[in-house]
Amino acid sequence: MNNELMKKSLLMSLLTFFFLIPFLFSYVDAAYLNFDKTTASPLPNETFTADVVVDAGTDQITSSDIWLVYDPAFLEAQTVANGSFFPAVTNNITSGKVSITGLIVDPGTYKTGSGVIGTVTFKALKTGTTTLSYDCRTDVSNSSKIIKNDVNATNIIECSKNASLAVNIGVGGGASSSSPGYTPPANPTSPASLPQSGIVENMSKFAAPGLILLMVGLMLRLVL
């Protein structure tokens, strides 16, 4: 009798673990800001564009405030063209900074995946190397944000994941290098595929099927 009870107890433990496997090997991908390219190489007095891209990760979002900063000694922001990801977009250009806000219009709707919020046109002023980056400080109000679709309007941006764009003025004459893994989605409302995960996540992917088969085998042995 004790042996039978032990078998039943072990079987229940294995069944519980079996159903928890999807939760044990899942992870949350953070929201961040990206560019459509990693480098740009205009000549002095030439213009180039940079797409401002928001990636919601695994979340639903309702808006994003973007503060793009640059060195006005090397670059001059000229115009901002609205992207297609959010239905409503506003922008403002000042020396050394471009602010862009994208948000939903209809209550109860949200956005997922990634897409372009705006395209900024810059003029290269003089030879040299400079960088476009996102001002992202969670303790500052006038800073980049990505707002989650929840009652608290939670800012879910992970500043450490934000990309930057290197601008080499006077080298290459207008060439640019696309950002790895970035492809404008055909339908901005549909979730984008998750970026390649790290070593731990990849190990989890391959280990999960083996663990499932092992658990099934143990359960069959107990039952039979």
C-alpha cells in the first residue's frame, strides 16, 4: 500500500512539473528603441535619414515618447516625417534634440511588435564622427518612454537595450549599414518575431523537448 501511495505521489509530482514546463522555459522580452541602420556616412553638406523604431518586445503598448539627441556642431535636424506604426504622431526639433511622440487614437486599442514612429532627415555639417542616441533616463520626465497598455500606464522601456547610430561624415559618401535583424513589418499591428535570445534561452529551447519526453517515459513506467 505504501508503495502504491508513493507511486501515485510521484506521478502527481511529475504531472505537475509536466504542465509547468511552458512557464518555466518562457521569458519576457523588453521594450526598447532602435534605428533602421547602425551607421551612416554622408559627406559634408549632404543629408541622410534615420528611421526611429520602437520595439514593444512581448508587451502591448499605447504610446511612446522619444527624445533623440545629437551634436549640433556636426548635424542639423531638418524635418521629421511621421511613421506608420502609431496613427497619431507629433514632433519638435530644437538644437541638439528631436522629440517625437506616437500614440493610439481609439480607446481600447494597442500596438504590438515593432515599427517606425518617424523618419528624421539630418544635414551633415562638417567632417568628423558623431553619434545619434536616445535620451533615456527613467527618473526624468522629458526622456524616452514606452508606455504599456495597462491601467497604470507603466513605462516599460529598457534603456540599456536602446540602439545608437554612428555617423561618419566625410567617409564613404552617403553609405549606410542596416541595423542587424531590423525589417519593417508589413503589418505594424501584428507582433514581430522575438529577437534572438541568449545562451540560456537557447539551452532552454533545446532542453524542453527532452525533458518532456523524459517525464512521459517515467510516467508510463509508473503506470505500467
